Amino acid sequence: MNRYYIFDWDGVFADSFEASVRAKFAMGNDTDLEEAREGTIRYASQLHNHTRNSSQEDIERSDRWTEQYAEFLMKEHIPLFTGFIQEVQKIENVRFAIVSSGPGIVLRKLLRDVPLDFTHVLAYEDHHSKEEKVEHICTDWGVDSTDVYYFTDAKTDVLELRDIMDSTKIIGCSWGYLGFDLLKEVLPEDQILKTFADIHNIGS
């Protein structure tokens, strides 16, 4: 029987935190790298201004920011969590997809080095709301959104998606932007992966 796994990208497959901080600082709105770091953590910790219910003004502001951010992020070296990719490769009878709030041009460049088959790769430009992206994927898969697992390193994804998904199937990744301690503010500890290999305990 198939299982259905949707993954966030940054902080799950892409070890992009430091690159994101540097790109944010290069945009010129932060006084130093520490302020950029705090802003990056804050962004991953609260609801975004580009959800299903965001105003058109908020969406347009977010569009401009993301376009500028992508220009700087493309210049950064972003490693991958290859150990996690190797563990995911071992999983059988699962459909995989990616949804991201990050710029698609950066995601798709890195994805060339990921030997996994994703039925969907939806970035910021494909739809601003992760709710919409998850529902789109589930419609194509012919399953309800409560039937899929979602893997994330960000509190913001938990806050946005828990009303349309089975909240017990939202799984935290402790190696990402926020880490275990911040994730457990919104997820039970047994729904947070502490090691890459812990993914094999999901749904077992």
C-alpha cells in the first residue's frame, strides 16, 4: 500500500540556513549577520504573510522580497543533507513531493543533485500558500490531505497546515532551521525526527 510524503525543502533536504542568513543580510535591511539570523529564525517560527488568507498587498510585498532574495541566494553555496537523502532513498511504496516557500530557481538548481523521484515540486512562485500546494498535490494523488505525512523544520508550516491535515502526521526535522527545542513548542516530541534514520519509524 502506498504512503504519501510531502517534504518542505529548506532545512529538510537543503542545509540552507547559513546561506539564507547571508542572502538576507546582503539585501541590506539588517545591521549585521546576527540580526539577519534572528530574522530568519523568526520567519520560520510564525505564520507567513503569503498564506491563503493574506491580503493582495501582503502578497505583492512578499513577491518583491522573494525575487530580490533569490538573486542573492543564487550566489551562495548550499549543501544538501545527503545522509537524509540516502535514508529516504531506502523507502519503498511511497509517493514523494516537495512544497517550499523558497524561490523555485534555487530549489530546482539544487534538486539536480537529489536522486529521488518527486511527483510535484512546488516552490514559492507556484502558489504562495502551502495549504493550496498541499491540497493541489493531494488532489492529483487522489487522496485526502489527512492521508499524507508532511515533513518540516519550521513552526510556520505546522501553524499553517494543521487545520487541513491530520496533525499527528506533521513531522518535525530537528536538523533544520529551528532545531528540536523550538519544534517541540508546536509538536509532540514523538513527532520530531532526531536523526535522519528516524524517518523509518514513521507509519510503522
